[in-house]
Amino acid sequence: MPLLAALLLALLAVLVISGQWPELRSKVAFAPKGLVAIAPADVRRVAIRSGGDSIVLVHRATGWGIEAVDGAVPPELGKHLDTALRLINVSEVVREMPASELTVASFAEFGLDPPVIVAAIEANGGTAATINFGALNPASTSHYVRLAGKATVALMPRHVAEEWRVAFDIARRSRDQAGHGAASRGKDLLLPVSIAQIWAIEIVFAGKLTRFERDPDGNWFRHLGQHSHAAGNVAHLADPAQARIIDAALRAFDASAVETRIGHAEPSQLARYGLNLPGLILLAFARDSSTPLARLEFGASADPLDRYARLAPDGAVVTVAEFEMRRLTELLRAVGAAS
């Protein structure tokens, strides 16, 4: 009995000091059963985007920090970000909806067009993953989630997306307090410049050219016909109703993200992706400039939910969600520019 009591006391002491049973110390582990296989310890960079704001977090020798911001960040930011990374690595999917159950319209229904929160993760070895978090399910227990480049939509427990939201909010407040309020575009976005810098957009689709411009107040309108402007005479004022339609579509397109990166393609290889004769071409212009800031080309379907695209003429071939091109064609129909 004295020996047994001594053993129990020793076991109790170890439990108090370590916080776990000795025989379980090497046996309890989090299995990577989540949506993303990247181990949290391997992550070096995370870009989180919500609405029109984005922030980039980098893993430094001293812990997590905000890109382009010197100094330490609140300790709770690192804790929430580490937890968010662990959750997408170990939390099991509640349900996965295959491509056969989805249509392009499904993404809007699930709050994934555009996503509520986007997290782009980069690992030390070059591995990358982008997670799109959408709306809550009707029972408010899970969020709709899509891993970029994967032709499925998953349901994941509500606390997974909430952890990413908390990390984003803390990081944004910390950045703004440091005097760095400007959002970074991030290399995961399709459009290389913000829509705020763009004054005119031309879209070539189905053999027709449609041009959108801003009026002197910055409101969008569809430019019709060819004509000259008399000096000092303002020729265009946007129709408020149509301006709202155009603005909503272009603001959403501003957040268009790259799904997967295929790589550089030689001219002879473009036909493989339907980019030798793009189905849609978008050119973006700065104010009072005839030289495009960007030229985006959309090619063939990569699968039922994704489409090939590239930033011409020298950009790498990527895939984007099918609804990104559909957003533009629906805009053309909404303003009467497409049949």
C-alpha cells in the first residue's frame, strides 16, 4: 500500500507539472485530416482577404508579423493564426458536395461568389493553397468552404471560419494602428491593379467590343458610339441605376482570385488552354490613357467549375473559377451589350 500510494503521488506530480498523462505524451497527436495538407509549422506566408481589404502575414524568426510593418504584433494574433492554420489541417469536413451536385450558380448560393473570407497560404517548400470561406449553412452550424482548384464545395464546422475572421480583424487593427492602412493587392489576385485605379474597361466577347468608363464623378457608364468631345463640354453622365449594376460587378471582379497556377506557356501551347482564340478579353485603362494597364484573356474550361486564363502577353497560365468570366458576361447582358 505505501508503494502504491507513492506511485500514485508521483503520477499526480507528473500530471500537475506536464498537464498530461505520461503514457499518452507521445501518443496524442493531431492527424492531418482537414481540407489542407500543409502542416502549420511549414507555413511561411498567409494573405487574408475580406471584402476590399487584404493583409499579408509573414512568419519571422521572432514569430508572426505583418508584411511591410515593423515591430511586434499582439500576441493573440499569432495564437489565433496558429489555431486557424491547425484547424484547416486537422478539422474533418462535415460534408463534401461533388461537382455533379454543383453549378456555377451554386457559388453565389453558398456565399462563395465572392467569398466572405479568403486565406492564401504559402509553405516553405513552395506549396500553396487558397481557401474560400462562404456563408453559414441554414442551421448556422457550418460554413461553406471551397479549396481553390478543387471541383467540390465542403461544409466545415463554424469555428474554423470564425478563427480566420478573428485573426483577420486583429491583424487589420494592428496594421491600421501602425499607420499602414493601405491594402496590399496580393499575388493571388487575377487583376494586377485595383479597380480604383482603373478609369475605363473594354471587354471583347462574342465578336463585340463593349467599353465602360467613369464620368467626372467616378460613376461607371457604358460608352456607346464613336464621337468627339467639344472643349469644356461634359458629354457623359452615368445613369444611376446602370452605374450601380456596373460598379457591383466590377467591385466583385476586383477580388477575383487565381485558383491554380499552370505556368508559362509558349505561343504554340496556347491552343491547349483555349488561349490562342480567347473566349473573352478584358483590357483595363488608367484615366486619360490609351495604353492598357492590364489585358486579361479567358480561354477554355479546365473543368466544369474552372476556366483557363492569363495576364497577356507574358503572364503564366492560371485557372480561375468559372463564375469570374460569367460575372462579366452577365454584366454585358445586364446593360444590353450582349445577346
